[in-house]
Amino acid sequence: MSDRKRSERPAGVSRECGATHDALKYNSGDRLDAPWLRYSRRLAFTALALLLFLPVAFPQAPPVRPIKIQSGVKVKMRDGVALVADIYRPRAEGKFPVLLERTPYDRRSGPEMAHELASEGFIVVVQDTRGRYDSEGEFYPFRHESDDGYDTVEWAAALDGSDGQVGMFGGSYVGATQMLAAMAKPPHLTAIFPYVTASEYYEGWTYQGGAWMQWFSSSWASILAIDTLRRQAAAGIHARRWIGALPTESYPLLQLSGSPAPYYTDWIRHERNDDYWKRWKISDHYHEMKVKGLHGGGWHDLFLKGSIGNYLGLRAGAATQEARDNQRLLLGPWAHAATSPEGKIGDVTFGRLAVLDMQQTALRWFNFTLKGEKNEYASGAPVRLFVMGENIWRNEAQFPPAGANLTRYFLNSSGRANGAAGDGLLSATSPTDGQPDHFTYNPSDPVPTIGGRLCCGAEIPPGPFDQRPNESRSDVLVFSTPPLEQGVEVTGFITAEIYAATSAPETDWTAMLVDVHPDGYARFLADGIVRARYRNSTEKAEPITPGKIYKYNVDLWATSNVFLPGHRIRLYVSSSNFPRFNRNLNTGEPTFGSTRFVKAEQTIYHDREHPSALILPILPR
């Protein structure tokens, strides 16, 4: 019997978990064999971590205090659609805060965290979002999460045994359900713990610098489509009614149609930051929010900019002083995937200090915000970040840290910076009469993505990987410092200012920062892109003139890394990073429907009038 079959009980049927979770006891008296059940739960938790992209280790020992679980509870939304939830309760008398997780990834997967939190004195509600798994309605990302989040929070606050306070937790899209609920201002939402999530759903979720984040959009939509296809098939199959169809090969099952992801084409059609996106722009609503927030982000996560943005925006502009004072930021080396128990992310092992105990982090945060416990969140620094290179944690009073000096490393060469064997140089000395560099960008042969800020799936794994395979390409310009005599710490926001011209009516410019080890290993740190027609604003396309020099600001977001003695700081400049970003076909035509492409002859300038530079926040040591 599969786990799925076992969990399909009538709505409202409860089960109780004993002190050690050696077995689950159902009201019917059925007993499930403990060893394989614990193993299957471990696999489920691991699968969920990979699906939800949690930066966590494998689960800790199961909780020791008993809980009871009510499964399949239907919750009516304001429009009559019923969403389904499971409720985990302490098996004890009293009133407890409620913790809510709203997920599109199946509420029944990986229940360990709900068990743990409930055993520590919280009522935990895990709900399938609208149109997902057992919940009614149609799923369309973001569209219903504010209203459904508001309604579910207020319902949860009124549950038997609730003390009226509600917190929310979860990562990625589950983080989005928190931010969108907070945007609706439900009165009983007190605290949130969103991690690896965004602050808006155009920039930093679907697009970056005007370029479509193609790999994430495609792979995420593919994951979501699996359940949608299942629902469509279940709703559309009528075997008894169809059995008489002639000719026999015309069986109507074969005629079923309909897109499992209509939003996918909408994302491509709306390549500008227009009203389609602005209705879900979290950052426009910080000033209305009153929630306390612990914001978790990863240096190698594709939503890093939003995680930092949510913290900064609420810290500066939340609706109340209490909310502003109770924002916290946690930044680790994590990617949008599970971290191994040894702290391995991508092909780099950062050590066990890099492994986040997600359950304990959530527990201590909600003990502080919902139970008044005086722990590190009451008195500690608001920012805690992991410094790569040295692989240590450090507390800071702000982000970026005070004292960081924005330092320009100017691009220079004699016109031969193509590939690592070229003469590209990063220097603190202002350029004089350097020769420009040239390369050809061919959309049919783009620079391939190697790790980095990606999601989803193992086909192109995310995280820091060695970038040397791309260093031999003639369409990748490489600029490096000499080996460092002393360590250099870079912590904060990173920008590349690139003066460039193209032969085409449209193109992209990409930048990537890497840490080059003495043996040549080139570790990914940060990347960015700007689409030429959106160089000034993603709300309005501004065509370029072929051959004209423009200044492009490429946002590489942020990092914290110590370049150790003997290492080199290196910048790649090119025009593609595919499939992380869609290829610019160099024609200026809209992304939707375009197939025609042309090659572009690219020129990067770095002279006195065009001082192209990498701008790094250097912390004194």
C-alpha cells in the first residue's frame, strides 16, 4: 500500500502520534510497521526539500511529544472554493499559536516539520493552494494567493485551541504565499518566515534585467503541470459514456486537450514590467504590512535579490515601528536545492556550518515572535550572513555591512581579452587608451550555463561550479586581477558598468564574477544580464542604434566572499548565458513568436572616455 493510498481518508478523520512516532495509530486501530514508515518519510522529506528547494539537512530525530492530526479539512474561501488542509495539534490542553504553510507541492509530502513544530506547542496547518492536489479551483501562479491567504489566516486564527496569533513559513513559492498574504493585511497574521523567495514576480522571478529567466520558467512550469494534467485527465475522462464511440480508434480519451500551464505563455507575452506584474508587486506594499519577518536567502539562489529586498523594504518602511524593528535577515551559501549534510552546494563543500537546521530555526523564530521567548532574535544582530572563502558566519547590524568601500576594478586589455589565455586585466588604476575588445555573439551557439542561480531539477544543477569550460570560448571576455597578496573581502551589492556597442539592432550583455583558485578552479559567485532595449527601464523598450556606444549597468545582485591570498578576482563579459536566460536573437522583435536571428559583432570599450568597471563592496580587513 502506498503512502498516498493511506493518507486518503474522509475529511475530518484524525490520527494521533505517540511519543516516539514508532507507529501511527488510526481510529480504526490499524497499526503501520514503523521501520519502513520512517524510511518512507525520510525519502518524502528529501523529495520535498528538493522540490521546495530548502537549504536544509536531512531531518533530525523525530519529536518526542505526542500530537494529533486532522486530515483533509476543507476551508471555504470567499468565493466558495474549498481548499484542503491537514491540522497538526499538540495533544495537550491550552491555547496555542497557529503556524500555516500554504503549498502547491502537495501538503502530504514530508510532514516532519509540521510534526516537530506541533510537538513544540504550535497548531500547524498545511494546506494545498487553490487548484493543487486536493484543493478545488484552478491554479494560476500568484493570482489568488492574497485573497486565499487572508481567508485562510483568519480561519486559522479562529480554530479551536488557537490563541489568535498566526505565523506562516516556507520557501520559494511557499514564501510567495506568505508575502502575498501579508500584502492583504489579515489582522491575525503576526509573523512570517519566508526563505528563498522574491519581492516581485517580474524582476527576480521571471525576468532579470529585461531577459527572461527561461530555465526556471520552463522547468518550474513543467513541475507544476504534472498535477494539473492529472486533474484535467481525472475531470475529463468518462469511460462509460465513451465506450460506444465509432470508429473504435476515435475513443475520446485521445482527443482531450487544454494547456496545463496557460500562465507560461502569459509570462512570455508580458516581457515588460507592465500592469500584469504590478498587481503582485510585493515591494509596492511594504508600507502597509505589520508582520514580523525572518527572511532567508542564499548567495547562489535565483531569488536572492528578493530575499534581501523584502528585508530591507520592511526594515525601512513597514507600517509600524514594531514591525520595522522585528525584521531579520539570514543569508547563507545556499542554492535553490537541498544542501548535503556535509554542507555541499554545487560542487563546493562549505562545511557543516553551512547546513541550516530549518526546523530549529523556525521554532526559535516563532518562539520569539509568537510566544515572547527572549532568545537570539530578541537581542541579537538583525543580520546574520555566511562569508564564503573563510566559510564562517558573522552577525551584522545592517546589510550591506557598514564600512564597505565601493571599489572600481577597471577593465583593461590590448584588445585580446578573449578567453582565459587572453590579456584581460582588472585593475584599480583608471584606464587611459586601452584597445577595445571584440567578439561575435551567435544565438545558435550561446554560452552554456554552468550552475549558478538556477532552478529546477538535476539536469542543470544549481550552485557554485567550475566555470573553466567556458573560458576557452572566443565570445567570453576574461578580465582578472593578478594573484592577490592579501585576502580581499567582498560583501554587499555588485555592479558591472560596461561601455559597449553592437552591430545588431538589439542584444544582451552578461557579466559573471568568479573566484579563481591557485590551481585555476573558477568558482561561480554572481551573475547578471541586461537586455539592451531595457537598459534604462523594464517598463518601456528603448531601441538602440547599431554601432553606437551605450553605458550598460549590469546588476550582479550580491555576495559575501573572501578572495584568499593567491586567488584572483575575475570577471567574464559576454552576451549569453543559456538556458538560464533566453537567447537574445538580436533582431529587436518581441520574445513571443520570434524565430529569426542574426549574429552580432560586439565591442567592449575600456578607455578614458569609456571606463568600463566592476564595482565591488570591499570590507577592510
